[in-house]
Amino acid sequence: MSGTPSPRAFITGCAGISLTPDETDFLREAAPWGLILFRRNVDTPEQVAALVAAFRATVGRDDAPVLIDQEGGRVQRLGPPHWPVYPPADVFARRAEAGDIDGAAEAARLGGRLMAADLAALGINVDCVPCADLRLPEGHGIIGDRAYGSTPAQVARLARAAAQGLIEGGVLPVLKHIPGHGRARADSHLSLPVVETSRAELEATDFEPFRLLADLPLGMTAHVVYAAIDAERPATTSKRVIDEIIRGHIGFDGALMSDDLSMGALAGSLASRAEASFAAGCDLALHCNGRLDEMAEVASRSPVLAGEAARRCAAALGRLGAREEIAQDEARARFSDMIAAS
């Protein structure tokens, strides 16, 4: 669209089920790269589709990313009565651990494909899945049944299957929480977890699923301190973790967004949090709670997308190919049978 400003390097939320005049003015001026939706933004399919369309019309980009956390289980923003309930990742993990890794992977892929059908019908083109964190006994329950298992190979296999299903359905996956939240003993929504494990052990365990999934188009950082690498800063604001681990050891070259900057793990103003995430190497700042004053603060420190960040974001959107059609009723019945057998 002629005269449309270049997007700025942040993803924002909104407060309710439609854009307010103040939000519309903010979005038009600030030009965020994307919008993320939560349950507070969801009523009916028609309403969600209208909200998505209004956002894209306001920023003037038909391909502007609209994100949602639709994992299944505890983390599912779309649900009954308009959308089906999906199982948590643990259901696929248990099937794999019982000896049927191929069946578990196919179930995870089909679940992702069906979620993509739900999302694409609304215009949502990014799902914050898969969670590639390990399920570890010492870890906080914030991961728990969101994990695809406790071994890197199994987690990578099932997470890739879920991501594949999304991509087949025309929705981009987001690899999270890089480089690994599973060992954290605290919920980063509330406080800052510190992991004391050695770098060698982390590379062999927590970081390994992410290395095996490094080709995925989008990733989200962990608000976790890895003391053996950077004892002062969580991954989101640690240049050393992003350079040496995420871009280096893991080899992730996709577009990297912060986890939500309003979470309790981070300290300081929203402006300082945004600045620190960009200085560390994040391509995009994520802010989720829909509070307009905070949204403006993050926007004020978010640069126009340029350079490597712009290249990575364009490459991610370039992965949105033609959606493969499926017979949904048949696929949903087959998926239900797979879950019942798990």
C-alpha cells in the first residue's frame, strides 16, 4: 500500500474484542510488525476474523503477522463452544514413551494441521508452537505437560511434527523457549529463574532440541539466567547467550522474538527492557498485556525493521506457502481416534 510506513520491530497486543479508537491511532502510527491475541480478544469466529482484518487494514499490510498461543491443554486461547479442545504435548510424549514414536509424531503433525485449519480460517498466520523445552523433574510446573518429553531426540521429533502440521496448513510455528526453560525452577511470568547447570550439560540436554530444530522460521527467547554462560542477564537480554548459544551453538537463524517483556522475570521500565532485548540481539520485542501506555513505551524503543532483522522476518514470512487442503471431518475423526489410543 502506497505510503504505508515500514514496520517497527515489535509485536503488540490489544485490550479487547475490537480495536478502540486510541488503539487504532497507536497501531497506525507505531506500525508494529505483528499483533498477538489472547482469550480476552476472543468471542466468536466472526469477531476474531474482523479483529484480525481491522489490524491489517490499520497497519496497511495484508501479510502482517497475527500470532496466538494455541498449544492445546492449559495453553489454548481458542476453545469451546466455537473451537475444539486439543490435548497438551504430554499426550504425544506418553505415546512415544510407550514405544510408538511414529504414531506419536503423526498424531502431533495432524494436531498441528487441524489447529492450522482453525487459525487460518480466522486469518491468524502464526502459532506460538512448538514448546521444545524438556520435561525435567526439577523444573517448575509452568512447562510440565506442555513438553513433548524428557529426552532431546523425542522432543525434537514431536516438536518438528507439530511444526510441520502448522506449516502444511499455512501457519508459521514459533520455536520456544530458546535455549530452554525446562530446567528452570521458577515461573518466569512471576520471577526470574536461575539455572546453575554447567554449559556442557546444558548443551547436551536442554539446548539440544533447539539445535535439532534450528531451521524453523521463528523463535522466542526464554527469560532464564544460565549462570554458566551469563550470570547477570536472562537469555532475552544477554548478548552472550544470543550470540554464543542461540545463534552460535544452536545455529538458529530465524527471526528471534523476546518472550513477553511485561513478565515478572524482567526488571526495569518497559522501555529499558525493550532496549536491552534489542541490544542483546533479539529481532523483535514482544509485549502482550494490551495496556496502551506500556505498548507505547515499547514502541518508543523499537527500531524500524532493517538489516539482518528485516531479512530474517522476511524469510519467515516467505515460508508461508500455499495451504494444503484436507478433509477436515475425516481428519478430526482420525485425530480423535489417535488421541483415544494414546
